[in-house]
Amino acid sequence: MDQLFEIARKTFDTPEFRGITFIESEAKSIINRVPGGALPFDWTINPYRGCSHACVYCFARPTHTYLDMNAGRDFENKIVVKVNAPEVLRRELAAKRWKGEHIAMGTGTDPYQRAEGRYRLMRGIMEALIDHRNPFSILTKGTLILRDLDLLERAAEVAPVSAAFSIGTLDEQVWRETEPGTPHPKARMDAVRTLTEAGIPTGILMAPILPGLSDAPEQLRSVVEAAIEAGATHVSPILLHLRPGVREEFLPWLETEHPDLVARYLQMYRQPYGPKAKREALGRQVSSLVAAAGGVRRGVEPARRFFRRDRSPHAMEQTAEQLRLL
């Protein structure tokens, strides 16, 4: 994990940033090695820590506790900005020890959250990757990625590049309740269309699927059909995980907003991944929906292509979880 050195704390009195503190920090390193070798990529970049998307279920919330902040409101309102990320990246890409391996972005917190609109770190990061012809991928909920379409197109000319949007539901009420700081899911789906039409392979991670809230057949079908219509290259569902640190934030929210579901969740989540049978059934259900909607004929993959080292269902669940933890 990169070392951070705080240099300033700033607040901006504009509506989109009101109530948020930006902790400007300098990173000693920016390319992080993925521990353990369980994932299909070995390197990540995360220009921010904390996330104003404020998703109630976010797997990355416990990472803020490493900075002596809490996983609740601090995670949403105290955003660490690695202001020197592009410069450090150029130095690391130029080092003789760097072998030009694939770099995954958006694996910790979203690189296209609201802070990116002000700090514009991703443009500098992508320009460095383009200059070194380095392959990369981006996972996001932020439609701000479209601002950088010109760079994505340039990058695709010199190296393998792909993107994915996290869209767990198109249900208006569920979205407003669980992802209050994110762009509308339909706007994200439109962004998938824009990227795929521009030649950038872009898929959908249906994550997380929330039992009793977003797992009804018609809810799943609407996401799958919209994804296929938008030209998504892959569609993969992930059942909610409740790891320690996340569980303590999510269950009190559930008790307040949906008390009728608390007993069900306590039964289901005796371990973080939920029941194996439920995970596997969800995968089969979405695969069937992809096939029924004509996705197979269009080349849509029912599981993400980066699950290449271990295709067992449990390994795929672990991989998808870790995408939000690195």
C-alpha cells in the first residue's frame, strides 16, 4: 500500500463539495502490487482514498480506518487526494524494473468521484500510461469518465484498454437509498453506450445485488437488457458481501430503512459472502437472462473476462470483492 504524506486540508464552498474535506497528500509510490496473486491483475492505481459516492454497502469503507478515520461519515466526507499521482506514476513507469504490466484502476475507491472534477488526476495518469504504451482498465460508477474519452481513444491505439461500470440496479428508489452520491444508473448505462460506440470495450458489474431490495427477477432483467442494448461486453452479478467493518455500517442503516429485512440478513450473512447456493443461483439466473435477451448472439459474456486464473464460482466472488478493497 502506498505511503501518504499530508500537505494540506481544503474545503470548497460550492454545492457539489459542501461538507467535504479534501486531504491533499503526496504519495511516495502510486503503483501498488496486489498481494497474494489471487486476482487476474497484479498492479493497481488508486488516486483517491475515501469516496463521496457514499454507497452504504461499499467494501472499501474499512480502508479509512487505516488512516485513523472511521468507515462511516469520514469515509464519505474526508477524501484523501494524492495530488502528485501523475508525476510519481511517470517516474515509476520509467524505472527499469517496471515491465509494462496491466494496471487496474478503480479497485479501491472510485477514480471518477466528484473530487476528480476538480483535481483532474486521471487525465495526468492516463497521459503517462499512454506515453509508456501501458495497458490498463478502469472500474467506475462515475460518468465523469466521458470527459476523458479522447484519452481513452488514444490509449486504445497503443495498448489494450477496457472499462467497466458498476450498475447493480436501475430501480430509482433503491439507487437513491443506497448510492446517494452516484450518477443516475441510467446515465451510467448511457456512458457504457458512449464508450462502446467509441471502441472502448466496456462491461457491467452488477454489484452488489441486495437481497430483498434489488434481486427481484424484473429488477435483474431490466439491468441485463439495458446492458445488452448499450453494447456491454460482459455482464456479471455479485451478491452483497458484508465484511467486518462494512457490516457494522450497513446493518444499522438496514435497521433504520428496512427493518423488515434485518432478520433475513442476519440469517444470510453468518459469513461475509452469504450462502454459496444463493451466489451460484444468482449467477445462473443472470446468465439465463443474458441468453434470453440475445446477449450470447451479440458476444456478451455472462462473467467478466478478467476471471482467467480461477473460474470457480467462489474464486470469482472473492475476486469481485477484492476489486473494491485494493
